[in-house]
Amino acid sequence: MIELGGNISLEGFKDVDNSEMTIIKKIVGNSTKKINDYCKSFEKFKVVLKNIHSTEGSKKFELNVSVLNAGQLTTSQVVDRNLFIGLSSAIRKIETQLNK
């Protein structure tokens, strides 16, 4: 597990390249700032990556994102072939749920 700050954790990212991790950290960091701005009591942001299908020319990722806000857990799940698009989609789903 990778901890970013005190309230952000990334699980399942040990096999991801350093260059990809830099982009993932930026996406997660910027999203966490945005979510923190409109949440009452933001506590934790967690991303879990599972590599569910991997062949030589193709990969499929399952991303589970959860936010703990004022004791209430909000989650989203996305399966995508592109890690960055999948992560952005899962975070967008969380933002939509929190804005309701």
C-alpha cells in the first residue's frame, strides 16, 4: 500500500511503472483537493487497483475508489483497458455522488 499524505492510500499499484505512478499521483492529488473543497468532513480517499485481465497486447484494470466523508463511505467501481481513463472515470463517479 502506498500512502500519500495522511488521508490518501493506493493499493495494488506495486507493479505500475514510475512514470505512470507520477501521473496517477497527480490525478489522485488534484481530485482529492477538489473533493476536500466540497466535503463537510473529508477523512479518507482510497484507490484499489486490480489487474483482472492481462495478455501480451492487452490489459484490463478494475479500479475501486472510496471516499470517507463525515463517517459516510462513498464508493465507485470502473473496469477499463486504460488505467488513467478508468481512474478518472471512477473519481468522476465519486464526485457526482458526493455532489448530490
